[in-house]
Amino acid sequence: MHRSLDAVLKVVVDTSVFVAGLRTSTPTSASYQVISAWRAGGFTLVMAPELLRELVGKLMVLGQPEDEIAELVQLIGQIALRIPGAYQSSRLDKVDKTDNKFLAAAYEAKADFLVSLDKKSLLPMKHFYKTQIVSPDIFMRLLVGNSEK
């Protein structure tokens, strides 16, 4: 880790992780654990308007109850690090153009991690500037390891 133990990590969570975490009832799911850790204050969620729009839109399409979506949006408004979303990452050849917003948010917030399930374009990058790109299970191992030190 590249931050002191008492510093709170800034983390961008890909929509896929949010959706997987919110739509499962399995507490052993790494995506579920990521969302639970954020709600418990284990890290600071980085949220830009474009990321929130995508998350809400995806949850609505999947039929997530509107009251649960509203509660999530309210919680994000209360405890997430909201950034303007002013940056655009450069168009990278091997990155899905819809993933650029996650990279731009990570860059803008100087996030420590970007947590994603995207094995096709984001996870193979491993790093973007100073942000480490990891899967939910690796992030949880790092988060738990960090809190035990």
C-alpha cells in the first residue's frame, strides 16, 4: 500500500461491483463485502455525477426497488467523496470507451484503488497513474490486511 495506515483510502468502485454487491444476498461475495466495507467506513467512495448516473440507470433497468436506489443515492450524497467529474481520460486503445469515466474519476480524485470486475479492459491495466486497479476479492484482502496491521 502506498498510504499510511491511518489515512483513509479513496476508492472508485465500478458499476459492475456495485450491482453485484447490491443484488446478492451472499455475504461471502467479494462485491457484497466491498459495499459493506464502504458503508461501514472502511474506505472513502469516490463518486462523480457520470458514475452515479450510470449506477442508478443500471439498477433501474435491473428492477432494483426505487426506495433502495433512493436510499443508496442519499447515502452516497452523505458519505462519498463527490468530485465534479471534470476530467476525461485519454482514449486508450484497449479500454472500453465506457470505462474511461472510471479512470478519469480515479485520476481526478487521486484514488488509491479502482475496484472492478472488468477482466477485459480495466483489470489487465493493473495501474492507472497512481491508482491500483484490482478485483473485489483482491481489494478486500488488501483492505483486511491493512486494517490488521
